Amino acid sequence: MDLSKLLPFVGLVFVQAIADEQSQGEFYTKLNVDAQSSDKGDGRFSEIKSNNSWIGVKGDYQLADDISVVYRLEWKVDITAESGSSSLTERPQYVGIRGGFGELTLGRNFTALWMAQGKIDLYNHYEGDIAKIWKGENRLSDVASYSSPSFQGFNVKLTYQAEKSAEGDSATSAGVFYGDSNLKKYPLFAAIAHDFDVNGFDTTRASVQYKMGPHVIGGMVQQQESADGGES
């Protein structure tokens, strides 16, 4: 299959699909704002915090019995305008194809290593997010992302970032996953993933989460180092 010829066709069909009444997509939103009392070392103060709110639209358009176009357009919304710049910034935004071979998308997306965290980070999207202490929480532009079909609960995810220029470097993130992060189909979620020179770091992450009745336990370990051999 010549993807260089197929993907422009997919993009054309995607545009046509948006205009089709039967594929208007699903609009979704998450608005997360709180009032809190904080102390960051210089005394206590109050603040209104926008905790990673977003809006988006996603959907699919069936081309044949086993081939569909998929798309997602999502933006982070800074409700309190703390950033001092645009209140809208890009989150995952991509278009691609899905079928018996898995799913392949082009655009902006999370890396395989990022997805290996599952739902283990209890402070995800808040100030205690693991992004504050670990490398690897990357959402990259100019990427091709592939997710294989599930085989007995296992699947593979691969993220490839293009060089962008003749002087640029590519980057790759890959992982093997078992179960689903929402623990709905399987009581166990496990993953191991590695970043190869993603944003200047080589990173390995392993995680596991297990559901026992109403209780869920999990853990995650990570090793990271600068891709150029410097300190991490």
C-alpha cells in the first residue's frame, strides 16, 4: 500500500465527510476550575485555577466495510487567562484511517510513552501532575501515530515525529500495552514504552494497574537521561 498516495485521498474524504449530515462528529468539553489557597514559599494566597480544561470535536466516516476515516480536533482552554496569551492552545489534532490493520493518524498527538501512564497519575491535569517531576509527558506536532489491533489484550503503539527540516532530527516513541486504561474490558492494565530522543531525552517507562472489586492499585517506574549524554 502506497501511503503517500492514500493519505492525501483520506484528507480529501475527511473534508467531504465534515459536510455530510451523517458525520457531524461528537462535540465534547471538560471545564475544570477551582478556588484554592496556595503557599509556594512566599506566603499564603488565594487563586482561581483553570486545571486543563478543553473543548473538541471527534468522529469517524466509513469509507468501506473495514476502512474508516477518523479525526479529532481539540484545544486547551485557559478559562482564567493565567497564561497571559491566547486562551486556546492546541491539544491532539489529527486525521487518519482505521481498519483491520489498526489505526494510523497524522497531525499532533500524544506519544506512546505518554499513553503508558494509563490512569495511574491521580494528579493528572493538576499542579501535582507527574509532568512536574518526570520527562516524557509530550504531545508532539508533525507526527505519524500507529496503534495496532488488539491480540488477546495486547497491542503496540508507535509515534514517529518527522525531522521538519534538512537539519532536523526525527524522534520515535514506542510501547507495548495490555488491557485498557479504563479497566473496563480487563481488570489489569500494563505497559512498557520507550522514547528515542524525544525532546532531547531517552526515556523508559513501565506501569501496571489492577482492579480488585471497588479498589484499584497501581504503580509506575521510569528511567530518563539526556539523549546527548548529559545529566537528566
